[in-house]
Amino acid sequence: MTQKLWLVAAAAVATLSLGSCQKVGSPNEVPAFAAINGDYLKTGGDGSNWAMTGFSYDEQRHSPLTQINAKNVKDLGIAWFTDLPDPRGQEATPVVVDGKMFISTAWSKVFAYDAKTGKPLWSFDPAVDKARGVKACCDVVNRGVAFWKGSVFVGTIDGRLISLDASTGKQLWSAQTLDLESNGTITGVPRVVNDKVVIGFGGAEFGARGYVTAYDAATGKQAWRFYTTPNPMGEPDGAASDEILKTAATSTWSATPKKGDWRESGGGGTVWDAIVYDAELDQLYIGVGNGNPWNHGIRSNGEGDNLFLSSIVALKPDTGEYIWHYQETPAETWDYTATQPIILATEERGGKDVKVLYHAPKNGFFFTIDRVSGKMLSAEPFIDGITWASGYDEKTGRPIEKPEARYNQTGKLYMANPSALGAHNWHPMSYNPATGLVYIPALYIGGAYMPPVAPNEQERKKLGFNTGGAFATADLPDDINFVKAVKAATKGKLVAFDPKTGKAKWTVDHPASWNGGTMTTAGNLVFQGTAMGEFRAYAADTGKQLYNLNVQSGVLSGASTYTVDGEQYVAFLTSKGGAFPLVAGYAGNTSAAVPNIPRLIVLKLGGKATLPALPEAQPYVWEPPTQTGTPANIAAGLSNFQRYCLVCHGPGAVGNGVLPDLRKSASIADADTWKSVVIDGVLKGNGMVSFASVLSPQEAEQMRAYVISRAHYAKANDKTLASK
Ligand code: HEC
């Protein structure tokens, strides 16, 4: 994004916050708001509200509404839309209660609208310290708010859990769930169970010890905490997890301390997305993330399963006590989190109704797990060509691994599918009880793993990813055929998976990766937005495409649907951003030219609103500065760039339209300007912190030489290689 656009965006923020001070909320609204409690969320009601991001406690994202259906969905048009302030990833599913809509946006802001007209009701900006953005592995996103008895809850990038009055947006309480010195950030949705708000956080890439915490919904007082990895000092935490960590988890981690191992990093295991309440069994399921460092050889000396990494853990919601767990990826070493969305259902198996949970985590296998016992009932691939395991042993519940996948044991480069971005990431999946199908927004993004080759990669650093592997030491190959092959292999698929057969009933190919979440309705519909800037509907039973609307920008979020005055609406957010778009400028750039427009769009049958025309593309005058660095400088700059900058500015400094494309940035022309950003941190207030704690000014200058080399390369090859 050019400097100019950033200025426009900043002005938009200022305007929006000025115009949003009205407070609406008559006493009449209180009863309807108050009705959203545990009983209501058990079913989610008649579909007029979409009262939690997953619709109801079972998180099927299935609406009973039928007014919009397979016959008339072609008549959907835009009812209203509104632009959002920050041009970063927008991942929230809109929550709607009693005709009022609540969304969270990038930088953990919350906005409330009249769900029929789009009139803004209130907004809340937690004024997050933007420097915290450097600790958000995958963009400064937020996946939505929770609604409970007239309060709205949001988690923030700087680790606060905040309660707001749903009528006014006024803050009721705020609890700091994370130590500010920690690497944690909250991007996930809080869940409210039995008057307790439960929240986790992310940050395992950098080094963190995962936990979930429950707070009293009325006061914000902490009720319990459950840690997912053992205490590094071997001491009890005084937490709900003490007993089970002592009896079951500690022995699954290496006993002899080693430099850079789990004792230094906390082991990872953050709970950054799925936290699902089972109202039938009064159990809470948390999806636990990857290890830190990723490399199991460094993390745990290659020893042990490392509980509760990559596991689903069932807890008692009132106390946080452990009930059962199932570990999907033992001794994980590929960033295979089990944090992905969880769906609860009842399935007929062997003539009996079985209470199951469905899970399609990063590792590419679709799990059906018995909710009562925690036993894995089946694990079948939901993507093709999985390289790390051939399947699961149903008796032991363990994967049948392919030895070449353990790069830390072979010492060799391992080309993987799925990669660290997963066969499925956070994008919501949905389940339709009428078809019995689970609609998974699946990903094909290959990747490489390599044990560290340079000390730079192995050592823990205060800033940046600490994966314990060569993240991408090599420069990008200048081979156009390789680039084309990577591009062709990087795509998306909508998979309508039948848990009963363990196979896809139907699939839809998407040319680009990182498409939106899915939502399904009793109108025999599945909705999904795409990275290519479309919003679509398919027949839920056959997969036939019934609707396709050009929405100008990518769609990441899951949609929701609701009624006001008897009329049904469908709502979703547009934008580019998140983990893949930030790093995808080079390899997965099929969607690179799609604009990044942060916007909330609401559809209804016969909607007549039209989106403003896109600004005309400006001719770009691009003359890379003269190279003054030596080849040795450039090589050194490359190594540090991959380690510290790649995750936000893209491999090879190829931008993807979310953050500045450094090859085209004016800052590379002048050593002082570059230093002022990278070392002195002048753009800290916008989320670009100083890297002085890990880089010397000379190293920063070497990186400038590297980026200049990329700029010259891109200019020479623009037609074929550069993303923009
Ligand atoms: C956590 C994400 C993140 C990481 C990691 C990161 N940056 Fe940035 N960077 C940003 C953001 C956000 C901006 C835009 C700031 C603004 O809008 O003013 C930015 C802007 C910049 C700019 C100014 C570009 C322009 O034209 O305005 C430079 C130069 C830069 N980054 C260099 C680097 C270097 C070098 C590294 C690695 C040492 C790095 N960045 C790592 C997020 C990041």
C-alpha cells in the first residue's frame, strides 16, 4: 500500500471516530438483550438473532431461516454497507441481537449498527498500543464479540478482555488477561458459559505458555485458569491445571533442560480460536495450539508427546478442571495447531445416536471425536496429498507418520503439504443437519521445513518468530517455472465433507487461497466469500453454484444471517489480511491484484444499494535507487530479512497489498530514512516497531541493500514475477 493510501486510511479513522459518539438505547431494548442467556444460546432461537459468532453453543453456523433459499438466492442484492477504519484483516462474524449488529474490527475495535438500516449506534476503540502489532503473528485481527444478557465482550491485541454495555458501548469492566511483557495477543472470540467469560490468546510463534482464563461476566473477577503446558520451573501455578499437568503432562516433555527448549519459551500451546461449550454434557472444549519453538528437536530434545499441544481438551466450565483430552498431532513439529473451529453434533453410528465433535485442524485430517469419552472415532483426510502421515491407527488414535516429515531427525529439507498455514486455518466451517455435511474452507498451501543451518535461526530472539528452524534461509529462486508451479499449487477448496463416509460429497475449486468462512441455512444454502472478491452461495446438498456477487475486495470472515421486521439479511466483512495474505506476495499471489477494502456488507432479497466505483489505478513511476551494498551485505540482509520481516512484508519483500511493499517504498532510497523506521521506530504508532533490540544499524543497512536488490530484480521481471 502506498504512503498516500495510508494517509487516506488514517483520515478515515479520524472521521469515523468523530461521527460515532451518539448513544442509542432506550429501556425497551433491555428485555430482548437480557434474553440472550445460556438457555437461548443452547439453540440460538428461531434465527431472527445471530446471537453468537457460531450461532449457538454447538457452533454449527447453521441458521433455521428459509426466506432466502436455493430458489430465490439469485435475487440477493446489497441492502446497506459501511466502510471500516483500518485497512488490515477483518475476520469477525457479525453478531445480531434484536435488530442491532455488533462487529469487531482490526485493532480490536467494536462497532454497533442498526441491522436494518446500517445506521451507526456506537463504537468503542480500546486504543491498543499499536507497537503491540509486532507480536500479532497473523495480523492485528479480531474474530468477533460475544453477547450475554445485554453485555458485549471483546478481547484485545494487548491482552485485555473488555465488557461493554450493548446499549451504549460504554465500558463496564476490563480485565488484563496477559502480562504486558508477554508475547500474547488476543484475536479470538470470548465465549460465555454459566455467567463466566472464557478467553485464550495467541503468540506461540514468539514464545508463550498457553492458558485459558474464565472471568465472572458481571464483575470481571477471575474465576479460574487452565494452563496447557507444564510450569517451566516445575512448580504448581495454583491453577485448575495443576493436578493434570503433574500427573499426565509433565512426563511428556524432556526432563533435562537444554538451551532454547520449552522451559525458556513456555512451550507454546496457546488457545487462540476454538473454545466451545457443550450444553448437553456441561463440558468446555478448548483447541490447543502448536509448540514453541516449532522444532520438536529443540523444544523437547526430540522426546515425548508434549501434552497438551495440538490437542482438544475437555474442561469443567465452572472450575476449569480437566475431563479428557485427545492429542491430534503428538510431538508436533510443523505448527500443526488444534485451535481450528470445533462443531458439536449428534451422529448415528452403528445404529446409535453418538454425541460427537467435528474438527478439521491444520494437519489435514477430519476428526470425529466422541464427546463423552474423548475417544477418536475416525480421522480421514479432507485434502489430497498429505505428506506427513498416511492415516491414523483407530485403536491407538495415533497418526501413522512418514519418517521424512521429521526434518529435525533427518536433518533434511522437507517439502510439506499441509504447511504451517494448515489445510484449514481459523476460517469458520459450518454443519447442516439436513445434509449431514460439514463445509470446510480448505487450503492447499505447500511449504518447506528445515532444521536450523545458521546460529541466527536457532537462537531465541526478543523479536520475531522463534521457530527453531530455517524459516526461509534461501533467497527466492529466480526460476519463473518454479514460481508458476508454486502459484498453481497454492489454491483453495470448499470441501463438503461427509463425516459418515469420511469423504467429500462435493468440492468447489478456488483459484486462490485464504477464502472466507462458511455459513449454511435451512434454505439448502451454503454461503462463502472468496479471496478473489466474490460472495457466493451454493446448494447445500449438491454444491451447485447459485449466486455470485462481486464485492470488490477479498472476504475472510464468516457470514451471519438474521431477520428484522420479517425480512432476512446476510452480513459479512471484506478485506485482505491475516497470516497468508501478509506472507503471500510471492508464492500465492493469484489474488494479489484484488483490492484491500475494509467494509461491512449486508444483503437482502431485492437489495438495491451499489458499492462505490473502485478508484482508477494510478500509473506507478518506479525507479529503484542505486545499489550501494556489496553482495556480502545483500546476503547478510537477506538472512535477517527472512527472520524478522518476512512475516509482515512478505518473502523477498514482495508485498501483497496489505502492508507497504518495501521494494516500492520511498524509504529504501535513503539510509537515514530507513534507519529512522527500522532502528529508531518512528512508525511505531502505526504498528512498525523499532528492531533495535535485535538488529544493529549496520545490519539494518544490509537489509536495505537486500530490499534494493529485490526492487531491481522485480523491475526487471515485473511482468512475470512481481505481485503488483
Ligand atoms: C508485525 C508486522 C511487521 C513486521 C514484522 C515488520 N514490519 Fe515494517 N511495517 C509494518 C507496518 C504495519 C508498517 C506500516 C506503518 C505505517 O503505516 O506507517 C510497516 C512499514 C515499514 C516501513 C515503511 C514503509 C513505507 O513505505 O511506509 C519500512 C521501511 C519497514 N516497515 C521495514 C521493515 C523491516 C526492515 C522489517 C524487519 C526488520 C519490518 N519492517 C518488519 C509492520 C511490520
